Amino acid sequence: MRKVFIIAEAGVNHNGDMEIAKELIDVAAAAGADAVKFQTFKAERLVTEQAQKATYQKATTQASESQLEMLKRLELDTTAHELLMTHCAQKKIAFLSTPFDEQSADMLVSMGLGIIKLPSGEITNLPYLRHAGKLGKKIILSTGMSTLEEVGDAVTALEKAGAQTGDITILHCNTQYPTPYEHANLRAMGTLQEAFPDCEIGFSDHTPGIECPIAAAALGAKVIEKHFTLDRTMDGPDHKASIEPDELKALVQGVRNIESAMGSGRKEPSPSERDNIMIARKFLVALRSIAKGEQLTPENTGCRRTGSGGISPMRWDEVLGTGAIRDFDQGEGIEI
């Protein structure tokens, strides 16, 4: 079974500082994530001057700063992308980035990215979806704020533009930062899998802790994405809703433990417990000395742990009433 692909979402938690961005890559690699993901955009192509910040952004950034001004501070230019991709290669972790417009997607493709991550906010952007679909790349589609019908419309748009169904991974997502646990709705992954059986399903998480991503792995998520930061107290829109380095490491280990624990689904003794059969199970033994030819009865035959096996008590009806084939000492395993 292919292991869960874990994306450590750096997003804009670099605060526009390349040294912080590189340190985020270091943390993601050390935690064992498969990829670290940033965001690619030009502020003017993303928002208007009148666009308001989200409530969580207002609470975590300067009130006087517009969304446009905030995003300008967080842009990464082509040179920055190249430097970060080089650093990822050195740290042996995949580089990913979410393009928020067509030109950004083209830039990422020109730089060699084989996976395009589409953000939740673009799921109703038909021109954008058509452009992404014709790029010939694997697509990861986040579905925050959307209905099942909207997800279907987006997948259809991608496919009609040229994307292969088997190359599309759909991530269940809630875009509130942080997401209340009661709104995580992990069972929606099953709904998505049923509706889109030829797509892989995953989970992009914004809950405060690491429990939901680990649970998502148990529910069959093939891709898991989680925002992380160097320090939740840093200034910036997403830090407070992100996990810190030790938590990211625990998340990765938790997911790996869970995917290992899922097993084959066959109900049979595991290799690690087979030796315990002889120790923990009871077998038929003589409750007192039994002479050869004496009838075996509940008074002289019982079930005890022997540590060495013997006749299973499931053969109780078969054994009782037969004659002892030899003398048995008290505590000795019965033979027939």
C-alpha cells in the first residue's frame, strides 16, 4: 500500500523572509514530511484594493493594513522560488506551491513542478480550472467552503480541459483558521470517495491539533496537508492556526504509525502474537491422576494454561466420555 503523502504547508508563514522560508524547509524535512508547500501569487492578480481581510486575518495582522498590502508583503518572486526549490533538493524534500492565478501556475510548470495544488478559493473559478486542467500535471484540489455539487463541477471542468481523472486528488477541507473540531467533518472524505471513485481522496487540515490528520489517515486519506510555523507567536495571518516543529514531527510519526497499523484486513494471528497462543490459551489437562482406561469426565478433566499446548477445549464434547489412553498425572495435558 502506498504511504500517505504528507504535505507540510509553509504557506505564507515565511513572512516574506527567505531565511525563515529556508528554515521552514529544514523543519519540514527533519519532521519527515514528503513535501513542503508555499504559495505563489501576485497580490494585484489576487485581490482588489477594496477586498477585506478574513476575520482570522484581521485578528492576526495590523488592522490598518488592507488585504492587498498584506499579500504584497508575502509575495515570492521567481528568484525566491528558484532558491527555495534548490534548498528543498538539498534537504531531499519535494517542493510544492499553490498558484492563485493562471500566470503563477504557468511559472511553476516552467520551473518543473509536476503537481499543481489548487486552493479552495479557486474551486468556483472556471477560467482558472480550465487553465489548470490543460497543463498536463497531477492536480491536488482543496474543497473548503464547497458543496459536493461544486466539487463535481470543478472536477468536470478539469477533466474537460484535459486533466486525467486518475491524476486528480481531492482534499476535504474546512477553511476556517482554526477549524473547530466539530466542523472538521472527517466523514466527508467517504462521501467524496463514493462520489469520485476514480480520484484519490485526502484531507487539508486547519484544526488546532494533530488528531484530525492522524484520524484522516485511518479513514483512508492518501494525501494530508497541514499548516506549520516556526513559532505560533510570530506576526502574520496564519501562524496562530499552524502547528509548531515538534507537533509537525509528531503528526508525521502518528500518520506513519497509523498507516502501519491498518494492516491487511485479514483476521488472523499476527506474527508478533503467535507465540502467545501457547501461553494465553487453555488446553485440556488432568485435574487429578487418571488411570489408563478411566473415563474422562468433567470431574477429572479440565481446562488450564499449560504453556506447551495440547488439545483445544473446543474439542471438549469429543474428548469427554472416552477412555484414557494411558496414565495421566495431575496437571498433565490430555492426549487422545
